[in-house]
Amino acid sequence: MVRTLHRMCLVVALACSLPFLVGCSQPSRGDDTTEVVYGLTIVPSGIDPHIHASAELGIPLRSVYDTLVYRDPNTLEFVPGLAEAWTISEDALTYTFTLKQGVVFHDGTMMDADSVKVNLLRVLDPVNNSAKAAQLLGPVSDVSVIDPTHIAIILSEPFAPLLDGLSQPYLGIASPAALAGWDSLTYQFHQVGTGPYKFVEYVVNDRLVLERNPDYSWGPPLVTNTEAPAVARIIFRFYPDPASRALALQSGDAQIMGELLPTDAQALASDGTIQLLPVAVPGQPLEFLLNTTHAPTDRLAVRQALIMATDRQAIVQALFQGYSPIAYGPLSAATLYYSSDMVGRYAFDPVQAVALFNTTGLVDSDGDGWRDDGQTPIEINLVVPPWGQSPEVAQLIESQWESVLHVHVTIQQVASFPMLSDAAATENYNAISLNFFGLDPSVINAFYLSGSRLNWSHVSDTNLDQLLAEAQAEVDATRRAALYARIQNEIMDQALVLPIRDYVNLNGASPSIQGLHFDAQGWFPYLTDIGLGF
């Protein structure tokens, strides 16, 4: 079930929409005129993969950098990348990698074990303030070069997600010469990897340009084309206005676009002139973390009532046109070790929601139609970011909660992640929307561990802390799945989160695009496989 959802890819298009079919013409490797415009949906505040954290930066940079390992999006098994083989010690504390030979960075320097060490130490250096990559390395305590083709990563304690982290573009291996030539602020404009495309230009708010690496010959086995790409040049442009994305595809201004509005995707699918490729994205659903320290959500019955008063089916149908499954737990169904026990938890039940809220004594004491605490009306404060249609979801929640529970709801919309973090720091909210993506379920650890920087529900539970720590360290898949099933149930037993919908990235592509597919994390395309059919 999990893998089926993760591989979901509905294509509405011409016969040439599948890669390299007989009869679909392909440009030759020597054709330097082929060009594709790929639409990005936000302008990241920074695009250094070792330092910054947005999913958007990985869309182009997956093709600039190779990683030590890759994760097959179909089998979810790890396959060779820059490392052709690896071993894990019996105590799961030492990972030893055998590196491919003959791999060359875009600047002409050779990739070897010293290169890998420079990159990992850069990520771990607290001066660089890595927002994501350092967390993917977990408790790495040392990086040891054995010889030019062998390197050991040493952990202070077992960390099951390590290989998954090493497979992500945030831990792409960069040229040490380039890293030395630019500081942590300017390297993002001069990136150098070993991937199938070279980083050529980045103009903030305008474009990011990649050009084919003609010397590429060491691609991972999960791509069709392990050598130089067919398309010579890929230009990424920014379309932060969701309404502009379908128009750019239809006009030909862009040939590939992510995060189409569901209503636009539905129209394009019925029209049949644009390929529609929905990809289920693992990690957390679109959700609202419920603040356990701010009244009235400091009461379990109130949190449970709010979840049960939310008609998620109506929200998903109205805003997402049925493309997104309803979410019932803290992990989306495309995530490793998702528990099917979540299905149906806190199903929409307005009668039970009212009954639960009534047990708190917060009732309409003055007959004005709104609940109060005996003196002041009850108010629920929602904080939402601009992405993922979170503001529109919040508006529907506002209508439902006011209608069913008779509580006032206020919505505070912020414009960026830093502003969302600032709002969270005030703790003056009842529900706040934030989610991270990732195939490994450890993505939720930072949200529920006591004292964690993203623990915006402010839960402090020693039993939950222990389960999260054990699950992150457990290397046996069966035992790990059992631990994460318990964790998901515990989170929902405490009603710490209101899940809304599992993320599905609605990608669109012109009929000429062939071979577009994505890695196991759902967001990042393998651009080396795309071609143009005419």
C-alpha cells in the first residue's frame, strides 16, 4: 500500500509521454540547442544545499550533485552513487564506503575520499548553521579517510536514517576547490558538483540555469541514462503565483511545472494537451500542530473536539479536487512505516465533537451563541504559512469550527518560514501549520521530542521521547515499523496534531517532454532522463 501510493504517477498525455518509446524522436547528445524551461514555485531564501532547507532547491540541485548513495523510488532499496559499495559494522556505528574511481567535478578536480570528508565536515561545522543537512547526518562523530577510495563515517550511537540522508541532494558532494574559493554566503552562486548538469547561473528572483555535463558517465543504476543528458540546457524560472503556472504551461513559456493548482490540474487533465503527473510526497501531511500549553487547546478534550469537528473530506474535495488523500495521522501514507491504524482516527463527527467540548465546561453561559469561560468568549488562533493552500484550508476550518463548536476563530497568515518561526516563538496560538517532507519517518522526531526546536505543540512526554529515540536508533526494519506504529498512535491519542491531507505534487509537462520521473523523496526529478519528442 505504501509503495503503491509512493509510485502513483497518473499521466494524461500523448503516447510519447513515456521515456524513449519506439517512434519518439530523441535529440542527439551533440545537439547543444535543446532547452527546457522548468517552473519553480517559490523563490528560496538560499540555495546552498548544505546550509538551506527548502524542497525547492533540490529540484535543480539533484542534477548538479551526485550523492554517495541513491534510493530507488520503486523498490526503496539503496543503490550505488558516488559510492560503489558500503558496509555497516555489527554495532551499526561505522559505515565504510568504497568510492567510484574516475569521477570528476565540473571544475576538473577529482572526487576522492578527502572530497567527501571536506563536504561532511562543512555540513557539521556549527558556524555554517546547516538547516537540514546536518540533521540528516544525525550523531556523526567522526569522518575518517582510509585511503583515496575508502572513507568511514563514525556515529556516536546508531542512527537508522543515515543512508536515507546521504541519498538526498542536501548531502550532495561539492568540489572542495569551489568550497574553498567562496564563503558560505557566496558559494550558492558558484556551485560545483559531479552531476549530469553543471550549475551555470543563478539570478535571484529571475532564473537558475543548468547546462549538460558532456563528461558525465557515472550515473546511478536507477536512471535510464547514466551518461550525458539529452537536453543541453535547463532554465528554471519562478512562478510563486499559483494561478500563473498552468498559463505558463499552456502558453509554452514553461515545459515543466510543479505544484499546479488542483482546479487547473483537473482542467488540464480533461483537456488532454498537457501531461499531468501527480506524485505522492512522503513525510508529514498538511497539518496543524495543536498547542498543548495555550488555552483552550491545553485541554485534551478540546483538541479532540477540534479534530472531530473538522470535515476533512469536504476540505479535500473543495480545495484539492480529490487528488490528495485525507490524512489521519502525523505521517503521510507514502512514508516508510506509516501505520494503517491511523485511517479513520477522529473521523468527522460533529455530535461527538460538541459533546467532548461540553465536558470542559466551556459553554455558552450568556446565551449569545458563542462559547465562553464564564467571562470572555473562547477564541482559537490559527497561524498559517502561504504555501500548500494552507490559508484556504484555514478558512474552511474557521467556518467549520465556528458552525459546529461555536468558538471564535482568528487566522494569522505569515509570508515566510522565518515569520512562521517568529510567530511560533510567541506561543500565542492554538494551532500552527508546518510540515516537513521525507521518506524516513524520523522526519517527525524534531516535532515531538521534548524541547526540540520544532516542537510547536509543546508536548513534553518522557514515554514519547523514549519511543522516538528508540525508533531513530533501531536498524531492524520490523522492530522499527512497530515502534513508529506506537509513536503514531501515541501522538493521536494525545491529539497533538490535526492532519488534513497527504501531499501530492501535481506536476505538469508539455507533450514534448519524455522520461520525467522523480526520486524517492517525491520532489526531486531525475533530469538526466528527460528528452524532447517532436
